[in-house]
Amino acid sequence: MKMAIMVTRNHSSSAAVSAAADVVLALLVLMMINGAVMCHGGVTSRFVRRLEESQDMPFDADVFTLPPGRNAPQQVHITQGDHEGRAVLVSWVTPVEQGSKKVVYWKADGDQENNKRNVEGIVTRYTYYNYTSGYIHHCTIKNLNYNTKYYYRVGTGRTGRTFWFTTPPKPGPDVPYTFGLIGDLGQTYDSNSTLAHYQNNPLKGKTVLYVGDLSYADDHPFHDNRRWDSWGRFTERSVAYQPWIWTVGNHEIDFAPELHEFKPFKPFSHRYHVPFSASGSTDRFWYSVKRASAYIIVLSSYSAYGKYTPQYVWLQAELPKVNRSETPWLIVLMHSPWYNSYNYHYMEGETMRVIFEPWFVQYKVDAVFAGHVHAYERSERVSNIKYNITNNLCTPIKDELAPVYITIGDGGNIEGLATNMTEPQPSYSAYREASFGHAVFDIKNRTHAYFSWHRNQDGYAVEADRMWFFNRYWYRVDDSTTAQS
């Protein structure tokens, strides 16, 4: 809703002034009823939530329970294992000894005894300060059928554990698919609420797009890597059954010279493998995958991205490869947001924006999802690509070729909510709220997708914010919530 007030001089009509005052009063009452404030930008929610600091759940919490049996596989998680969606990368940890490196798998609708196959993976370990990891397994199941349910089993004998997953449909322009969106989750009581709300959302996400900051182990003394293990057990209830597409955040860096730990991303790199080489990337922190009707590009806010760097060169070559007739929805994941109206981490993504934003507009990226700021925010379609150091054109402007930028760093981590916002709300900000929650991006066809954000305090089906996305390549119509209201 846009509101403009015109003031004209009419000395002879006090009745008109009185009527105008009544209209203004009615609008103010309406805004109070809606629980939101309209300002120079969009909506700043007035929803009242707890502001006390979140606390990590204790190690003996039931969500961290060890599976029964000596050396039983734990922290089981899957992600896409190739570029096209016909492979699944299975990872798990055995705490005492290496155990079997194999994954046994079979189709859910087949003859289990005659349909079983197995594939062998690799094992790695690492040390961090005074911690030594268990045996970390990674195994890629290849050449799977599209849109098929499979069971898989890790471990052997009585301690073997069975899970399942469903492969995505073959990439195509009108293939419906539903993604969940989670960021900065951590392992607090609020984190548990976020994950429970996502799992019980009736929209039923099939794959999580995760925008960085996983365990928050580095917020504990000596970067307590036991918190990596507990986080793996905590998230297993979802990520063992559907892939999470990983993005690295600042809490994955784990660079601690004071602990004589000089290798960035050490725990993450050992624990969470991704199919980066399948998209021609030279490092695991930036890569792409196709999934159903979406082309997903993952970028690293904490790896070099200036001109001539590997990430820059890769993205420059990657964007022209996207075939919007096959995968019409072009989605980018990163950790540090480019458009952020909170005072937390303000403008930390600015240098990356200056370098890459012209490409995002040129190639008509539909949506950019980021985390880092522990709150929720959705932008209008804006760009700021005309600026140079002499023309003073430094204000973001409405741009129908630009993406919508969504900050979803509200998973519930130990550092709590970001509540301090810039005022007045800038014009590029459509909706913002300092609450924990998750989101869903539900692709309907090549032209339409439905986005909804869900706060933890509400019922599972309640949408605190929503938007119909119109695809920038196939249906370039104004899809701002102002236009839709």
C-alpha cells in the first residue's frame, strides 16, 4: 500500500480540512489494527516477541541423543551429489572406529532383496585444538532415477540405521517443487522450535536451501567442536531424509590463531561435502546445482571474490550457462546480505554487491537468499548499479530486472535476535521483523512461485509474510507486494 498526501490551499473550506483529518485518523487506526507501521519504506512489523538471549540446549537434551549400539552411525546427513539431481551425497560419523564405508540402497517400490546395491565412500578425520573428531564418512550414490523414493542404510549388523530420500523430478520449465529456507540455526531451544515448525509446515518443503552459520561451535570456549557433533545429531531428523544445500557463513571460518588453528573452514570442510567440481568450481564454497525447475548458485561471502579471483572467474562463466527454458527459476544463496536495513552487519556485503550486482540484473536473477542478520527482511526489486565515484547516483532504485533480496538469518542461534533497525525504513525494504522462523519457496510453474515466511510463535500453517513471485525471464510483471495489494 502506497500512501501519498497532497496539501492544497483552500481558505474557504474548513469542512474539507476536517474531512481530511478524519481520513488520516482512520488510516492510523487501520495501521494499528494491522500491527504494522507504514513508513518511507514498506512494513516494519510490530509483532511482540521475547527479546531475552537464546541458550544452547544442554548436551543431555533428547534432541542430541546418541543412537543405540557401540559405534552406531550418527549425524547422518545428505545433500545433492551432482549437478543434475541424479546423485545423493550421504555423510555420517562413527565415533569409535571406522566401521563400514559402504551405503546400501534400494528403491522403495522394488523387491528389496533383489534390488539392493551398495557403494563405497571415503573416510576423513581432523583435530582442532584439544578435540579429535570421529570417523567422518562421505559416500555418493550415483545414477539414481528421477522422482523416485529410495531407502538407504549406513552401518552394519545391529547398529545399522536405515533412512530414505526422494530424488527430484527431472529438470524442466514447469516442474513444481518446494524449497525450505533456513539460516543461522544454531542449537538453542529456539533452534529446536524453528526446525519443528519447518518439519510440520503443511507446505512440506522437499529440500532446504541453507544460507550459512550452522553449529555456532565457535561461540563456545576453544571453539568447542563437540558442538559440531551435537548439531549433526540435532539436525539429523530432517537432513537425513531430505537434502540441505549448504552455504558457508562466518561461523564456519573457525580461524583461531590463538589456538594455533590457522586453516579456515577446517571443521566444515571435513564434515560437509558438496558437489562443487560438478559445476566446474575449484572450491567447495561456491558451486551450483539444478533441482527440478530451479538453478541454484551458492556463493561464499568469506572467500575472495574480487576481479580475477577463482570465485569471480567461476561466476562470470557460470551465469551465461543457465538455460531458463530448462530451469526458469534462478536463485542465489549467500551469507552476508546486500540489502539490509538492520544496524547489525550493516553494509558488510557492500563490496560483493558492487562487484556482482550488475550481473544479477543482467541475467535476471529471481531471488537472493542470505542470512547473517538474525532477523527477517524482504526487499523490493531494486538495484544500485548506476553509481560511479563521480555521478552521485548512489540510491537504490526500483528495477523490474533485479532480484528480490530476502534475509532469513532468523533460525534461532545463541546470539539472539537483531532488533535494532535503521530508521526511517529505507524505500528498498518491503517487510522486516525481528523474530525467529523459516521460509518456504514453492515453485508452481515457469511463471509463478509462492513465498511465505513463518514465525515460530505462530501455528505451523500461519504465514507472517507472503509474496507471489513472477519469474523475471518468463513473466516480467511487477510482483511487489505493493502492486499485489
